[in-house]
Amino acid sequence: MKYLVRSGGLQGFPELVEELGQRPLDLLEEVGLAPGVLRDPDLYIPYPALADLLTLAARRCRAPDFGVRLGSRQGLEVVGALGNWLCLQARVGDALTLLQKNLGFHARGIEVDVDAGRQRISLAMRLAFAQQTDCAQLLALSMALLARSISQLHGTGLKPDRVELDLPAPHDPRSWSRAFAVTPTFGASSNQLFYPASLFELPVHIDTAVRERLSAQWRGGWRQAPLSLERQVERAIVALLPTGDCSLERVAHLVELKPRTLQAQLQRQQLGFGLLLRQARERLACEHLDGSDIGLTSLAMNLGFGDLAVFSRTFKSWTGLSPRAWRRRGSNRKASH
């Protein structure tokens, strides 16, 4: 099985590694990841490689709490332009539904199941490749990130009532208690966050400073100058496609322009929204066909196509091959090396 994740999940990684006295590029090289993943959050990397990187970092930095420390530094900014779109939802439940859809595509291999009861809501996390490699650090990061994102959505320091983890109890649980604002129960049978049943109905209320930081971060690269309008539009499209609502109006809202103004500015650059949408779809389709085992119907839906037949015809018009033939050719090419 093959799983991919956006390199946005590495936000804050080099800074934490350097603080702990190690060189991030050395660690990347050791697990076979290119330095570019620290510069561009929209690159795709194998999910197990991310797990291996975090495990290596924890060992080299002598920080058994590395994953949870990194997760507690992250937040909605990890999901790029989608973070801004989540801020515009009415309720926390609406935002979490969109986040769940996005995770299924841009973080393929992680599953978050929601169980809503009368008294409480649980969010259970599972890593599909947990049997392939040591995922303890990745799981710690992901659970801390999920809790922090929910807290940011409500803007009041909302914390879970209880946290259950299937990880062994650490010698020093202080990092964990800070990350979740409650001490987790370790050695559980699953990994879950528990919240009051009212969670989904709470209004989305993002602190102004957080909102401004989210907007600034997704419009620029890591340690880079602000992005061009073309690149901003592309990032917005990539973030919104899995939500099923990637219209010109939605993208314009994210880049803070009126639709007509956005069209006019793109036309002055001899571009158009339709062209950028097509290019983003084609790039994503090729990357997922080459690097993951996502089903073709799921891929078509996540790219905004009504059904598989339409996607297949369109993909063949782009590349000259059907999606199945493209995937088969890629598999044969890798097998020959």
C-alpha cells in the first residue's frame, strides 16, 4: 500500500531540530527526503518516510517527546489555504467535516473517525501504515495537531475532556499535558480525543492575530518571499478541490479579491481561472496515480469530477493515456529500475 502526505506537515520541523542541536538536512538525507520539502509545503512525500524522519529526529535529538512538541507548535496553517477556508465556516462541525475530506486526499493514510453521542463526541485517529514502520512520533504529532486545530477554530482555548493514546506512558508527561491541556491516558486500546457533545454546534471564532498569520503563511513559502497571484490561486485550488466547492467565487474569496477583479488580473498575465484549475487537476492526478494507491473513483471525486468516466476521458485528453494506463506505466517503470 502506498500513502502520500503534503510536506506542509513538516512546518516547524527544522526550527525544532536546530533548537535541539541537530541539523535538519542531515536527518532528511538519512531517510531519503530532498531538502526541497522544507521549502515548499505543497510537495508530496511518502507518509511512512515522514514517520521515519520523526522517529530519527526523536532519537538523534534525544527528545522522546519530539512528535508531541512539534504538533503543539503547529495548527491550521499546516493545511495551507484550507486553513483560511475553515475560518470562514459557521460552526466547528462544518469546519471539521471539510478538514476530514481534505485529510483523505492530501494526507492519504490517516483516518479520523467521528462518533457523536448524546453526551460527548470522540475523534479517533488511525494510521493505515502503522504496521509498516514505527509511527509513535507521527501519531503524537498528529493527535496534538488535531487538538490544537480544534482549539484554534473556536478561539477560546477549547480543550478535550479526555485524551486516550495507545502509546506507552512517557517518563515525563509534561509536554503531553501542555499540548492537550489535559494529561492523556496512555496504554489505551485506541487514539481518541473526547469533547462535549456541543462541540459541533460551537461557532467558529478565530482570533484576529491567528487569522492574519494564517493568511500570510499560505500566501508565502517557508522562508521565501510572498507568492505570485498565480501561485496563490493554485494553492487555493489545491486546498479546495477535495471539499467539493472549488469555484471561482470561493478561490477569489481566499485571495481576498472580487471574482471579476481576480479574472481581470489573471487575464493581464495571459492566464485564466479555467487554465489554472486544469493544470492543478492534472498535476494532482499524476502525482496521486504515481505515488499512491488511491482508487480511481475516489481520485475523480477529490478532483471535482462528477464520475469516473468523465475523469478518465479528461485525463486521456491531457496525457494521451487513461488513468489506469498511466498508473500501470508508472508501476512498470519503477519495477524496471
